[in-house]
Amino acid sequence: MSSVSIIGSGSMASAIGALALKGGNTVEITGRDRAKAQALASALGNGATVGTWGTAPAGDIVILAVLFDSAVPIVSEYGDALANKIVVDITNPFNASATGLAIPHDTSIAQKVAEAAPASAHIVKAFNTLFRDVLAAGGPLDVFVAGDDAQAKASVSAFIESLGLRPQDTGDLSMAHWLEGAGLLSVGLANHGVGSLNFSLGVKQG
Amino acid sequence: MSSVSIIGSGSMASAIGALALKGGNTVEITGRDRAKAQALASALGNGATVGTWGTAPAGDIVILAVLFDSAVPIVSEYGDALANKIVVDITNPFNASATGLAIPHDTSIAQKVAEAAPASAHIVKAFNTLFRDVLAAGGPLDVFVAGDDAQAKASVSAFIESLGLRPQDTGDLSMAHWLEGAGLLSVGLANHGVGSLNFSLGVKQG
């Protein structure tokens, strides 16, 4: 059982929050617009609470379920309120046409978040290759994970398993660059070979 | 049925050559070391022939089954001998520790090959996310494909289907950068979450 705070009130927050509650975790929803956060918490039910924006989240695991260009500013705004937290970045920095990434070539949103977060926080990239509706439906999906701290990755992996999903560790946080690229590949597949959003990238045992 | 020339005599050349012959395609093997190419062609049997290094390949589809840092030099050396060919780049530009890519951040080996090849050649990235032994075993594997020319991609996709594999179009050749990153992710998974080379990345229908 994990204690999870979700920053964001959108569809990814809703999908992860619902799975988290179903998996027996405690969930706090926090949004800059408290009314929206409250509405999501109420919709989720099952004891979901509402947090106060900019203050220390209740959860040990803090999921940044925001648009990619808000991730670093929000982490900066939170500052020391994120001390000792495990921060999970799920964002995809797609450019306007979703044909490339709007990040410098030698980094990732996850690494930028790590730079902006307190030194005691541990950043994990996860969930970004999963389309919202596929994630919401749950099932045996692979959740690709990257991070520098083994214990933080183990905590996030246990949380992922509680959702009925499969954590797949890809390595250290520098792999977040390529996971963000895998998010772009997923969009490419949706627009070309697969032709729909109804799929996920995964590991197939040989 | 495709007419395929494989440049290279190593394990990927062997794996693709064997599947290609089984799928009813004609296969020519060409290597700088003609004796090695002849040995592979003989081992493959089923009418596999040996080509002459640096001259126009017999196949309409030319598979560059060489180490990544040889791909561009070889294409340059072949020059106009590759006119009008579909050139398939399967390489992975791993750095020495296989924790990053030994390419500039804004390109890929496939795009470098396209710059070096005659303007009438069409470059397709494919096969690079598949580990050698998994590919050799065949089966319902996903082969991620990227390329700028729709007809060339269709030809390569038909060839892939003849191998009993599934082509998955990811978009234009710029996606080769992220496919090369997906090759790196596969190594990361092998070294971390999966713990073996006995898997493939694939598309799971939702």
C-alpha cells in the first residue's frame, strides 16, 4: 500500500487515481484550481482527499500529472515542500505537431525536474508511454520506469504492481530521454502502423 | 517475394538471410571478405548467392547488416551502385558501455545513411530493436519501421511479412532517431527490468 499524492486534476490524474484507489492505496489530489481537484477527488471517492497547492503533499509518492511545460515550474514553485518525496514525472514533451520533442537533445523533462527538485527528492520517470484511455482501462500493461535511486524505483514499482500493471525498469534517469522518445514513437505508431490509440508498447517474452 | 541483398556476413545477416529464404525471397550475401560471404551463403543454402563487394547489388532491397560505424562509409563506398535501391539500415549506434548513443543528438545512422546514399535510393530503418537470437527464432515479432518514402516502406513491410514478422510503421525517417533510442531502451530493459535478452519490444493491442 502506497500513500500517493497526484498533482493535477486532468484525465491522467483521474486514470491513475482510480487505479490507485482500486489497488488499496491512499490518494490525495492537488490542483492549482482547488475546486477542480475537489471535483476529481469526489468523483474518485474511496477516501480520496484534496491537498493544498504548494504545500508538502501527504503522499510519499508524488505524481506530476500535469502538462510537460508545467512540470518544472510547478516543482520549482513547490521547492522544499517536495523534500524527501519520490516524484514521478509522467509527461510527454511533444512539440505542437507531435512529430518531435520540445526538449533539448541532451536531457528530458524528468532530468529537468530532478534539477529543479530538492536534492533529497528522488525522481522517477514512468507511465508516459501509455495512452490515457488504455491506462484507464487497466490490465496487464507495461509501465516503463527510469530513475537513479534504486529504492525510489522499487517503491514506484510496488505502486505500479498495486495497480495491476507491470513495472519494467529501463535503467537510470538518463533513459528518460529515450522513454520520452518512446512516447513519440507511440504517437507515430498511432498515426501510421497501428492507426489507433488502442494499444500499448510492451515487453514480449521471447 | 522480394529480391534481397544483404551486405554483411555476421549474425544479423545470418538471421535475416535464413528467415528471408524460408519466406521464399531470393537472397544475395555480400561481404568485403568474399570467403566469409561465401561461407554464409553456403550455410544458408536454398539458392543464396554471393555478390561482389562495391558493385550494384542484385536485390531491390539492400540490407545493411554491418556495425553502425561502418554503415555510412560502406554506403559512400558503394556510391551510385545503390542507385534506385531500397536500403534498410538495421544498426544500433551504442556507445562503448551501451548506455547512450554514439550519434549526434539531432540525427540517426539511418539519416546519415540517407545523406550518403544516391538521391534515387530510399532509406528505411528497421529491425534494430530486435535482439539477434530472438530474431533468429522468428515468430510473431514486431519490426518497427521508419522511412520517408511510402512505396519503399510498403516494399520493406511486405518483405517483413514474408518473414512471418509484423511491420509496424512509426512514421518518417526522423523517427529513426527514436528507434535507435528504442534499441538502447531494449538494452536497458535487458540489463535491468527484464534481466535477459530473451524478449522483444512490441505493440500490444488494447
